[in-house]
Amino acid sequence: MQDTVAGVLVPQFLQRGAKSFVVDLTKEGCQATLSELELHVLSLAKVLVDDLGVKRGDVVSLVLPNSMEFLVSFLAVTFVGAMAAPLNFNYKKEDYHFYMEDSNSKFLLTPADAEAFKQSSSSIAEQVAKGFNMTVARIAVDVQKKTSQKKAQLCIRVDPVIFASKKRDTPKAIAVKPSEADSLRRRLYAATPDDPSLLLHTSGTTGKPKGVPLRQRNLCATMATIVGSYELTASDTTYLVMPLFHVHGLMAALMGTLASGGSVVIPVGGKFSASHFWEDVKRWKASWYTAVPTIHQVLLKRASTDVPNGPPKLRFIRSCSSPLAAPVLERLEKTFKAPVLEAYGMSEACHQMSTNPLPHRGPRKPGTVGVATGVQIAVMRMGTAEKLPAGEVGEVCIQGPNVTDGYLNRPDANKEAFIGGWFRTGDLGSMDKEGFLTLTGRLKEMINRGGEKISPVEVDNGVSSHPLVNEAVAFGAPDPDKYGEIVACAVVLTNEGKQALQREGQEAIEKQIINHAKEKLASFKVPALLFLSDTLPKTPTGKVQRRMVAAHFLKGGAAKGNEKSASGKKGGEKETASSSASSSGQEKEVPAAEFIARCLCALGVRKLFGIVGIPVTEIATAGETLADPPIKFVGFRNEQAAAYAAGASGFLEGIPGVCLTVSGPGNTNALTGCANATTNGWPMVLLSGSADRKEVSKGAAFQELEQLPIARSTKGIFKAAMQAESLQILPSILFDAFRLAKRGRPGAVYVDLPADVLRHSLPSQTAARLLEPSSVFSSVKTVTGGEAAAAAGTTRGGETPAQLEAVLNVLAHARRPLLILGDAVAGNFLEDAVTRFLEGMQIPCVTTPQAKGLLPETHPLNVNAARSTALGSADAVLFLGCDPNWQFRFGEPPLFAKSATLLRVHLIDFPSGGDASGAARQRPRLSADVQVDCLRTAVEQLRQKALSAFGSKESADGFEATAWVKKLREKATANKLKQQSKIESQREREKDHNFRTPLPFHLALFTIDEAVRKVVGGDRGGRHLVSDRQAHVTLVSEGANTLDIGRVILGVHEPRGRLDSGALGTMGVGLPYCIAAALASSFEVQESSIHAGRPRDSGRHEPVVVAVVGDSAFGFSGMECETVCRLGLPVVIFVMNNGGVYGGETLEGLKERGGRLKPTSFVPGAAYEDVMRAFGGRGFVAKNSLELAEVCSKVFSESPVRPSLVNVIIDPQDGKESGNLGHLNPATPASKL
């Protein structure tokens, strides 16, 4: 067993006992000693073999972030003799399809932790795996307390819906006892040295990526090489910053450390974070780390602020996977006071082939990748096995025990890759007399300038040796007119360089760099094109690949003409403040603001919500004056409110709402609104200005905040975050943002607009080309409402017919089935489709609060009025377009029957930003969980399958209600009568006291509802009305008691006709939602057969927005009354004024506390009506039901309705603390105040 992974590691794990450890900082307390770790691995190995049927030689794909789960899964797979195939957890569907098919993978392991699952594209991987009939298991390492210690317990969870082999109805947790371990090891650890144990794929520089199978003995050879090269021992601790799906992080950082018996620290989220790096290194006493040059550069750039007093002591720093320029290496050693050892590795060699030595072993040579380690290295004449003498450049070839035997199923590639027993790396280099290898480039990356072959690495080193240059990457640029190819170079400046750029200008800095290069390089090697940039494009593992850099900077095509010009902006962007052509007849320039407005217009945007200021004012102006058609700017008084409105607009109209904010505080003010949109599943895009990137390095720039890192790292706020680094890429950035906002489960997407980009312009012809139909916008259609919702999602809704059929069978054979219709059904405009399905199956339904109106109140299958009975009695419940979240007590008793079968069909929850944190979260108890790309397609498939399998249960004369439906309708009627009786009792009490008693919530809300129903008109409200007026009413409700009681009393008369605090329980949304609803671009009532049993009237109806809000909730965004008045919107606001949060003061209470107000109290008798009057609106006060009815008649009598606010004085003692959410308060109440 010695030449197997288990043979090397298990003795170390057992020998080190409790001395060394692995810690995953993502989850508090997730730490295991190596001996504990081995028991977890053994536990999972048992499940893999005994439960899932994994055999030697089987390929097991891993879609897991850097985590304890990955570590345990990878070791268990390799220990049992299977082949692990780690995959990038951010791959797209096409990527997963290729890699799983190419590897013939039979199993897939994904994270069971809900947060880790959301951060990755695991749901996509599972869908692809299902198509290949693979067995899928979700893995979690849960942290539980045992006595006084926390130990990580392994819990294997298998979803019975999506797996091909042995299905399990409940998650399986298994922990091997130490007494069982020896016998299980002998049985399970069955690998042999020649068994394939790791499958990686090349990065695919030419054609499709090639599979690289590595055997157990290959991995063992590399582990021995890493341990020996760096003299790793059990006293070493590594800080893991490289992804484990990449050979660098997997073999050097993880497996090398474990083979030495050392300790491993996995950072929060499994990702590199510069802001936490040194803090974690110091806390866990890390002695070394290995990374790509990009990470070293980031740490170097932040060193003065992150470690002003010097870094914690490191034994060494390792760099690999991409060239590290000699000047950068020297700065690293000087700054971090540790030797920097550059190494050379590749997948085909199971990683390391050479490295610079530790200081006591001999000299290090910056600019080289050191001497051979574990392999033989030779520099061969091109295409031959002839070794070249020292100093001559040729192809680097290797042979040794860690080198792969050949590519997977690629005999053609193997024939090309091996020559005379040597593996051809494809790298060019030379070796000096002492055996130090210098890489000069890739065979396919050589620059051919008029027949002169130029090494790009040589150019890199020549340019990067300038003191103002931080990074330099050279590449060939097409030059069809003269040389065929010329030398181009992308340059990132140091902080000092950026400051010099500000002082001296671009032309002067470029000239300095070129003159410096002339001193270092032959004249034909000096760059003819220079691109100054703040960043360079990188691979998912942080590597800078030359071909990516070339593609990024050469988007405009061939580099035409004038080699004397060193500016990479030739024919591209110009920094300017005006778009007017000069008197010399220059081509007109299109400023950034106009270009952005035109991009948004092409995406169908017709309004922007936000606040103007530096640096985005011109965008709002350009939208209104230069876009065609114009984009209305809706200016708010607070960015948070603007973001709330943008999210609601996305829900109401079916296309992403757009919010525009200034930089810094303006951006952060909007974040709660974005979180609200993402949690509710509403599509929106946040556009924020940000600090000038050239000024950031100088210190605290104007409104400087790390907006992009915050957006990317904070869980649950954004689905994605991106930066418009130039105007040329802006159209594709915005297109991606809109696509991602709508894709799968909608949410917010952030687009960062740096101030320096906003100062640029584009030549009018370039701008026109980027916006023409053949550009990135060609697939975007300007639509609104239901049409947008039907067209916006991806088209893969038809890939889950078997799962949908299983859901349907459960519902069809249940005695008491129930559907819960969620916000996503409303947001996708599915009222007609879902009603046809319900009527065909005759299944009753309840809705989430914001999905009310999908079916009218009088529809026989709408049992919202018997909600508690329906939920508690149903034996099969389908959550359609919603989650069993806190609003449904997570599907648990007593709200639901313990024996009930819970099902969910919902949109795919694609990853949102943020690091996973906290302990693993338990999934709701779902017997089936079907995630789809297109909810419309899924609903239609359910309807069609139901029709073909069971026929329609609707008779020609209407419904033949089942006993279950009859029971619920009877309960609904009884509840309504009970409510009516309570209201009548309150009316009688008012009369008895001559209308001088305080107004209770129920009576006040009922009075408002009666008035609104008259405005709605017709028979849509389900009561007899005398008015023929037909308005489109949107109800907005928020507060505690106002929201809870109003949910039962206030009617909703249209789909998407109710907006409230939603799934995030957000207060302050009322007025912003009113503004979004009033401005919704289409108030057209869709034709439908569901309301009152006949086709609905179509055409335009008068819009009216009614807000019923608590006085506390009103305070969050009360200043938006000015926005309502400024825009003249048809909004009527009822402020339910009970004098405080949950309730206010009484004279008796004030006396008891000596005049001191309770923490929940506001100023008694607040005149909220004066807020509206201050801005030109109408303000009213109502102290009893008669006054309230009279005021309602007055405000609703005008057409159109004018901005109005009614201050409804409510009994301060009528409500209760926390409304209906008192169970969420701490169990032990605070002392009485």
C-alpha cells in the first residue's frame, strides 16, 4: 500500500494523532485533527462503497468549493481506488456536460450545505448528471457539540429524486467507531499503485481540453517531491488560497502538507481574501503558502496598509503556475521578509517539475524556475529528442515517476506529446550549467515579427524591470500590412506609477517605459503597442494567460499602422468632457453618459430609479434628453428607497428594474434594496458610480469604498457583480447583467461604473458599431409585462419531465392535495396557465401574500380564507414558485401535518455572491425538489401531463367539488362570517360610544377595503357594488399589525396587485413600492378566463395605488411623499397611527413611568398628514369609521386620484407586539418597562 495515497497518508494521520489539524474557517468550529479526519474519510468511504456502489476505477466528479467537504470527499474517493475528477464549481452547463461526458463519470458529489450549494453552480451540475444517469450525493460535514468539545460529524445526504442507483428517503449520517476502523480500512482502502486516482483536464489552449489521468503512484511521487523540496514537517501549517480543482492547490498546498503530517487552514468561503489573509496567517501560525503571481501582487499592493508593522514570520513563500517577474520577486522578499521560491509545474506532471531551493540548500536565481525535482528535465531541439547544450533555447521535455502515461482517449495527442520516452511540455526554455531552468515562452506564443522569433517572456522581463511597472505581459498583435505580427505589451503600473501617471500624463509614462525597454531589449523586440490597464484578465485559478490578455486588448482587430505610437488607446477610448466635434472636422465623440443611456435603451429600459450626483448625474440627463425613446429618471430622496422601487418594478413589469446611485455611501445605501429584490426573486440591476481607479492608490479618494468586493463577497445581496473596466466592454457587461438578473430565480445584479471610465468617450462610429443589431444586443427584445416574462428565461425548462411526472403522481393520488402559489408564479405572469392546471386537477390553493390576486377571491379553488386548515390538513403540498421558508414555518409541524408529503417546483437558484458562512444549514423536508429554468414551461408540462394521464375533473357545468374542496370552502365561509361578526361588533361599540372610542385595526381596515372595492368596480371584488368605475388598484401594505390584520381583510383584485414586506420582512418599502406601481409601464388588464368565470375586460384602466402602512413603517421612507407629489402620482397613503412600534402610549402608562416614553413609542398624536401637505399633496385625519369612510369617498372620487395621505388614528392598545410573528422573539421576555 506504500505507493498508494492511503498508504502514504493514513500512517501520517494515525501517527500525528491530535497534534496536527485541518480547519475550515467557513464554519465555526469546523476543525479536525488528522486522526479525526481519517475517521471521517473512512465513514464516507463506507457510504461510497456500501451505499452508492462506487467501485475501483469508477470516475467520481466533485463539484465542491475548497472546504472540509472537498477534502474528505477527495480522500475517500482516492482511498477506495476510484478516480476523483474535481471540477470548477463555477462552470456553465456546457462545461459540465463536456467534462462529465469526456470522463465517463458515474458519480457526482455536491455540497449539502445550502449556502455552499448556492455559491456554486451545483444545481446545474446535478441537472447535467441526471442527463447521464449518474448517481448524485450531497455531502456535508456538520459541526455539532459533544460535551465540552466541538467535533465535525460527517453527514451524507442523498436526494432520492435525482439519483440513478440506490435511493434513500432520508439523509444518512454515519460515523465510524475507532474499534471498527482497522477492519474497515482493510476492506475499503482497496487502491493499488496503478489505479487511476485523479483526472484533470488541460486548460485547452488549442481545441478542446484533454483529460489527464494520474495514477496513485503519480500522486505519491509528487507528494514526496513537495515534502522533500521544502523540507515540510508536522510542525508546518499552510494557508490554502489556491482552488482545489486545480493541480497547484490540490497537490502542492493540500496533499504535500498532509503527506508531511502538517496542518491545513482553509479560509472563509474557501477563497483567497486579501483583507483576511494576514490576520488568518497570524492567528493560525501559518509557516508558508503557495499561490499564483496575481495573489502575490495583490498582497504586495496592500502591504503598507495590511501589515504596516511587518508581516508575521513565514518560513518561505512559493510561487507557481505563471511566470513571476524577477523585480516582483525581489519586492516580495524585501516586503515580506521571507525567501520566495518560484516553481514550475503542470497537470501532466501531477504538478511540480522544478523549484528554486531553500536558502540553506544553495542560491536562488530570480527569473528562473529552479532545478529539476522528482523528474528529469532536458531542453531538446524542436521536434526531436536531441538534447541541447547549456544556454541554448529549445523545448522543455520531462520524464519521471510523476508524469502521466498519456491523455484520456486521445491517441493522436499522445503521439504528438511523447518523443523518445520524453514528454514534450510545449514550453520553451534554456538551462544553465548549474541546472537552473529559464522559461522563455510557449511554442504557440512566440511572436513572429517579419521572421524574427521573439520570446514574450523576454519582453515581459525587460518591461517589468522598470520601477514603475508592476506587471507586464507581451503578446503578438496582427500587422497584415508590414511585419505580419508586431510586439504588443499590456502593463499594470505600481502605485508609484499610477501617481506619476496622474502628474505627468499617459504619453510621458509610456515614453519612459519604451525608452527603458530599448535599453534592455533588441530594437525589434521593443513593444510597438503599449496598453496601460488597472488589471489583467485572469483564469478562474488566478493565472494570467497570454492568449486571454491578447484577446482582451485586441478586441478591435488588427493593429493597424503607426508603430511609433505607443498608445494602446489608438482607435479606442479618449478621455474627454465633450462629445462635440472640433472645428477641425474630427469625428464626433460620444460621451460615456450618452453611450450608457443608449445601451440601456437598447435593453428596453424606459425608466431609471435613483439619486443623481458625482459621478452619475450626466447618465440621468442623457437618458432623458439623448436616448430614443427617452428614459425617464425617477429621482428619490434616499437610495434605499430607489432600490426598493427598482426591485418592485422588475416584479411588476417582467424586465429588470434599474437603480442608479452615486459612489460610496450612495452605493451602500442601496444594498438593502438589492437584498430585498434578491430574496423576493425580483429582477433588478444596480448601477453605481465608483471612485476614480487612478486616485484609489493615493489614499482615501472621494467616496472611496470597496464597492465591488463588498458586492461579490456579501451573501444574499447580489446574484453577480461586475465592473465596466472600459466603454468598449460596457454593452456586453450590461447585457450579462440583465440576463443574469432574469436567469433562473431572478435577483439583483451589480454593475460598477468607475469615475475614470465615465470621463471617457467613444468615436461615434465605434459607439454605433457596438450598438448595432449584430452586436451583443442582437438577442435582446424590448418587451414588457407578460411577454417579457415569457421570453426572458433560458429555454431549458423541458429537461425535467420525469421529475414533474413524479410530482404530479403524488398530487393525483393524494386525498387532500394543496398547491401553494408563490411570488414567482405572479412574477412570470402565469395566472392563466396555473389556473388551467388547478381547474383541470381540481386542487385547491393558497398563495404567498404577494401572489394574491392570481385567482379571484370568489374562485372555488381559492382557499386563502381557510389557510390554516388547508395547510394543517393537506396530505400532499406542492410549493409552486416559492420556498418553504419562515413564512411557512419551514414546512414543519404544527403548521403542516407531520405525515404530509411536501414537494417543490421552483426556478433554479443560481449562485449569488458572497462567502458561505456559519454552520451547515438543514434543508427543508422535501420529498421532491424540482428546479427548472423556465417556470412557464414547467407549469404547462404539469397541465399537459395531468390532462393526458387523468383527464379534466371540470364538468361542462362547472366544478363538481370534492369533499376536500367543500370542507375548505365551508371553513373559508365560516372564517369570513366570524370576521364580519367581529367588525359588526366593533361598529356597534362605536355607535354606543357616539364614535368617540379609539378606532380598532379591524374596523379601520374594513372601511378602507370597502372604499377600494368601489374604486375597483365591476364584480371583480366579489361583492355587490353600485359603482361602474373600473380602476386598476395596486395594494401596498407594510407594518406589523397593519400587515398581519390587513392580509386577511384587504382584498387583492388583480395579479401582481399586492406588494408587501415580502420574504425578507423589510420595512420602509411602502412608498417606494407605490411609486414603482404607479409608474408601471403597462396597466393593461390581461384577458383571462379565471375572474368571475368569464373573460376579463381588456384595455387600459385607471391606475390607483393604495398604501396601507403602519406609522413605524411609514417613517422609514416618509420623505418619498415629496417624490409622489413631484411626479403627481395617483397614490393614496393610509398611515395607521397607533403611536408607536406595535402600539403607543396611554395616559395611564405615561403616569406609571413618570412621563417616560416606552422604547416602542413615538410622539403621541403625530400629524402625518402635514408631511404630504408640505409638498403640495392632500392631507386628512380620520379618528373614527365615519370620518374614515367620508375621507375615502373624497380621495377616491377624483379621477385621476391625486397624491393624498390619510392619518388614521388607531387605538394604541389594539395591536400586539410583533404582530403575528411573536414566536420569533426570544423565549424569555424582557422585564416590563
